[in-house]
Amino acid sequence: MVEEQFSDNDEATIGQQLSTYDHDRDRQSQLQNSMPDAATDAGNQDEEVAADMTEAVPSVDNLYREESRVEEELWCGNKLCGAFVGFLFPRLTPIPWSSFFLLSVFVAIPATAYLMLFTKMGYGISTYYYLSENYEKYAGYLGFSIALGAFLLYLFDCFYWSSHTGIWLRRTFITLLIVGIGFFTLFTSGQYPYGPVALFVVLVALWLIMIGKVVYKDIAPKVYVSWLSGPLFFVSLVVFLSWFIWTFLREENEYNLIVSLAEAEKSGCEPNFADYPDLNCGDGMGGVCFTADIESGSLTFADGCDQMCTQVYSQCYNTFIIWVGPFLVSLGLLFLSFFATFLRPGSSPDQETTKLAKIWMFLLFGTWVSASLAGAGAGVSATLTALTLASFIAAAIFLAISYERIERKEHLKKIGDQLVEKYGNHFNVFRGLLIVTCTPVFLLYFFVSFVIQRIRDLPFCPYTKPPVTTMSLRHVGGSGWLTIEARRLLREFQTWDRTKVFTYAIYWGLAFMVLSVIVSQFTLVFLSWLIEKTSVMSLGAVTGILVAIGLTMFLLPPVPGAPIYLVIGIVIIPVGKPIMGIFGSLLFAHGISLALKLVACTLQQKMIGGLLQHYVSVRQFCGVNSNLMRSMKLVLQQPGLGLDKVSILVGGPDWPTSVLCGIMDLELIPILIGTLPIIFLIIPTLLTGSFTYMANVRLDNGQSEFPWAGTVATICAAITAIVQFGSMVLAAYFLEDAVSTRKSELEAIPIDEEVKAADERDEAIVHAYEEVTQWGSLPTLAKSCLTMSLISMIASCYMVQLFADQCFREYQLTYTIEQHLDGDWKNIVKPLGIVANILFLFSLILLYLYRSWAMRKATSKSNHD
């Protein structure tokens, strides 16, 4: 959404106008902040007058939000569309057309260079091969030199070198390190293909900063960076559209298994023969025993060559990264475009940060899902992580150039205060994530800090040194042993609610292990077993089994519908294809899925919500007194089938929504009719499962029976993510709209007194639980139990993550337990995986023992009070 552009004659005055706007905004903020002080000075009799004065000065952020909302609605034509526009597009800074064009050219220069050198739209295959063949052998020496140099600079406190010589040396060494990291990234592109795109994002930021210093030196840096939002967004859109059109111009531009195998070696990948010692996969000259022909879409195997030999390139993601490179470039530029809007005069950092976080997580999730189903999930996960890290580094460069040091501190402090105010209650959750992921890193950091402190104690080190301790650290251990920086970190850690943080850390580990082991490994084995067993059954028997499993899963509160549709799509195709063909099987699967959803809604509404509505525990579980459920009740009770009502029925949580309809005694037929648009979620989800299965089907000669299925599965997965996320956004939008515009009706809904009393009883127990589990009051045995549970969970997570190949055997959807796991499904777990699972179970047992003790203590205290 490019806003109105000024004429070229206005360019000279824009900077002054924006500065005036900032000044007025700051004055407004000062006036608003002065109101509470006025209320205090006025005394109690003037409190109401002061409150009226405060309300008379609108919130700066609210003014910005209202301005954004009105502008988006005017641009789009209606309120709903305006909300989507505000979510999907950054709010760009108006600039002269000449500057917009010139800056777009400057942004396009590095983007074009990357597309030509590192993607399939240009000479990416040749570039990766050249770097891999000629320079990868030097990467180890260069990487060791960089790591050693950086470690020595850190070890000898280079940032405390305050003399002219010391400053010059520090800048020289750091510049050499940065240049070395750039070359190391290129040298290792064959092994880490995501390196160049991460490097590109950082270099784009540096390039644009250099352009600003040379071409726009008379413009304030903050204003200049805000100008970049439009050109960055425009070039991002152009790159994406160019790649999208290019992909469908010719068949060889699409990505599939044949393309990935044909171009694997050319892109710098080495075949992994070590994992397949029993197979004769080599051609005797370092190559593979099969040939992939892109034009015919076929695989040709030499005599004695098994089709399993294609797995020697299973860990090669270079071809996918090279193919999807333009989209990654578009993502990086989009991130920088959103960040540049933070510096837009009149912008609200809180609102813009929230918008960036939502859109970025949505894009990364959609990309990861798509890549996973295309067979490159692990590689793209690392790619998206590297891209996100690089984007934040580039954003930090923008931030550093836009503010002086004091301004940066104030700006960051303001953002930090807003985050504390808005999300402070959830900080322990994020601290738990930090603990479970970074504990080994922290232990290493404390060891290094011990070494640095020993160096600082040496009498012949000439540079300025920080103090050994301070008054604020006098009660923190480690004085004389750890650096002052490490002891500040310890002081911060001591202020945490360690009981809650450790517990959340264990829950984070539990979630990771469930996704990495139960979902990723055992569910895959179960689905392959289900496909194998149902392939010899009749279609009616298979349908009955799927309906029984689906209904059981639907009746479980935490289970959403998407996995059920995915399973149906995977299982129905191999059974129904001989009878009805692929198209008939797909239609049958869609009908079964829709019918299953409607039957599940009927059971949830009538049997659970309708029959159990008199049970307080059921109503309490649904949260009938919460603002979310009360606003849902308000919308669902209105007559007819408006867009808001349908959006909640489709996008709301499956189990609570249907049960709430039963509790409210709503008519069944209108609710089922309003649920019918769920078909728009069922279709892409089910097709994702069907085409994923079809992409893994091989003919006797090893060729893919459906070479196009992988690409279609990727597209369907992306559509699934969009529909799923979009329906949730619609539901959330209408619920929020009901809360803000229908407050009187919402307040008129009576509170469920029985549920309220139950909530109060539970709240008393929760309060008592928090009291008895304060870290300082915990007995030693309870502390040891919780700590050992955390240590075991961290160890199991690190084993599964870092040594996945040593923990689990490779397994695919079309494999069979008899052939690939020697007839025993448990063989998917290797010995190290058994150790990791034992540690995982040991952690859960300790957590259960700790929580059982804590609940007994809390219940006893609550009853006593």
C-alpha cells in the first residue's frame, strides 16, 4: 500500500516537516504524561477533574491506530478489508516519486545480483558448484582462524581498549573478522546453502546505509531509513512475482524429486554413501549409479542399482534453496520494509512490532510447512532460522544508524517498557524457553568468564579494566572468580521466579520432544502401518476405521481437525484408487471428511454441551465466564448466519465452539449450515495429504509415478496455512470487534455463578500453590527433584536435536515396518534414542512427583486458610 507521493519540489521541506511532526508528537506525549502528576498535585478533591483532563488528551498510540485504521478502510472500501490490509502491508512513508524510483533502483541492484549469482533464475547452480569445488577446502582453515581471532579479542577485552592505538586495532581486527565471515559463508555454501541469502540481507542493509551517506547525506538518517520502507516493499513484491511467473513458464523451472536429484551434484552436494554400505550406489568414479532426466521426468538405474540409492542425496537441500532463493530474498526485503516503518514519523513501535511479529511468523510457518512437504523441511528450517537472524542483524544496523547512542538506549528502553507492560505476565514462559535451549551455552559462558577474570588479574595487561565488583553486586557470589558482566547475569537470574521458570522450561522440553519424537517419528510409523494394513481391506472397512478414529480424535478437546483431514487424505488414495480412480477417491475422501466434521459437531453440541451443560466442571472447562467465550456467545446467539457468526464457527477452536453451542441450547441445523464453509479448509488439507502420499509412490523402475505431486502438495500446504490462519484471524477480528463495539450487550450477559464459585475455589488453590512453591521456601528434596527433572529434559532434547541420526533410523511414509524396520516398529529408535527417551520419561516422573507434592501442600494450605 504505497501512500500519496509528494512532488519533487517538496523534497527539500520533507525532512523539516517530519521533524516538526516528531516535535509535536513528543509535546503531546509530554502533555499526556504530565496529567498523572497534575492529578497528584491537585489532591483528592481534584482527582476527577484531572482524570477528565487525562481523558481529554488522546493517547498518541491510539491516535496513530485510529489514523491507520481510517486510512486503510478508505483505501480498501470497507472495515473488514481494511483490517486485512493493515495486517498484510507495512504502512509506508510518503516520499517524492523521484526518490522512490531511485531508491527502488538502489535496492534492486543487490537483489538482481543475488538472483543472477545464487538462484536458479540465473547461474546459481554453477556458482554453488564453483565455490564448492575450488574454495570449500579452505573453509576449515578460515573458520578456525575467525573463531580463534574472535575468541582472543573477547578474551582480552577488546571493547575496553580505550587508547587511540587500541581503538584503531579493535576496528581493524573487527573489520577483518567481518570480511572473513563473509568469505567463510561463501566458501561453505555447498554444505550450508542458506549462507549466501543470510549474507545478502546483511549486505543490503550496509549497502543502503552507504547510499544514504553518499546520495542522501542532507537527510536525517532516521528519516532516510523510514523512506526505505516503500522501495524495499516494492522490490520485494517484484522479486516474488518474477519468481512466481518464472516458475510456471517452463516445466524444468518447477521443483520436484527428479530436478533435485539431477542437479544435486552440480550444486555442490556430495553423495552420502556411508549411510548405505549394503547398497551398490556408486558408479566406481565417485558418482551415483542412477541418472535423472529432467526433460522426461524419469530415473534410470544401472544394473544392480537399487532405487533406495536415491537416498544418498536425501540430506542435500542445495537444489531447493537455489530454486526458492528469490522467495527468500523477497522475505528478507519484506522484513526490512516492515522494520523501516518503525522509524516512520508518527509510528507506534508497539503496534508495528506486533504486526511484524504476526506476519513474519505466518510467512515462516507457511514456508516451513511447504518445504517440509517438498522434502526439504530440515534444510529449510535451518534456512529460515539463518534468514531470521540475518534480518535482525540488518535491522540492528538500521537502528544503529538512525539513532545516537543515547537515543538508541531511550528507544530500546521505551520498547522494553511497552513489552513489560503488555507481556510482563508471560515473561516466565519465555525465560523457561531460554533455560531449556541455552543452559549449555550459559555454562560455557561462565567458564569463559572465569578465564577472562584470571586474565584481568594479570598485572601486565595495559588496557583499562572494569571494576571487580560494585555495590549492587556485593551480595552476588563469584566475586574475584567471575567477571562483573557474568555476575550481573547471575544477579538477574536470582530475581527470577525460578520455580515457575524451571517448570515452564520442562513444559517447553515436553512440547519439543512430543513434536520431535511422538509426532515426527512414531506418527510417521503409525501412518505407514495404517496405509500398509488398509491397502488389503475393502473401502467400506477402511472408511469405518477412519470414521471411528476421526470421531475419537474430534471428541478430544485439544485435537484440531486439520490432522484428521490429513490422515484421511493419505489413507483413502491407495485404497480407493483401484476402485474409483484418483479423482473419485478424492471426492469420496472430501465427502467423508465433511460428514465426519458435521457428525462430530453434532456429538459435541448435543451429547457433550447439551447433556453435560448442568455439570459445572464442563462449563468451567469451556471457560464460559471468560471474555472470549462471552463474546462468542454474544455473536452465536444472534439470528441468521452473518459473516461474523460463520467465521467463529469455522475459525474458532473446534471442541469449545461446538460445546458452547450446546450449552447455549442453540438450534443444531443452523449451526451445521454455518459450519459448511469448513470445506474450504478441508479441501487443501486433504489434498496436501493425498499428494504427499502420491509424491512418494514409485514405479518398479524407481521412477516417480506422479512427479508433479510434490509441487502440488507444496501449493496445497501453503493454501492450507493461509486458510487456517485466515479463518482464525477472521474469528479473532469479529470477537475483538464484539468486545469493543457491543460492551453494553456483553456486560448484560449474566455471569455463571456456579462456575464463578468454582473459579474462585481454584484461584485460592492456585494462590496457595504459588506460596508453597516459592523457590526460597522449597525444601531441598523438592528443589532437587525439580532441578533433576529439568537437567534430564535438557539432556534428552539436546540428544534428539544434535544427534538425530544416531537416535532414530530414517523412515518415510511409503516404507513398511517389515522391510525397513525388520518387522518391529520399535527398531526406529537407535540405542542413543533409547537413552534420550529414558531421560525424557525420568524427567516427567520427577515432575509428576514434584507437582503431586506441591498440590498436596497447596490443597492443605487452602483448606487450612
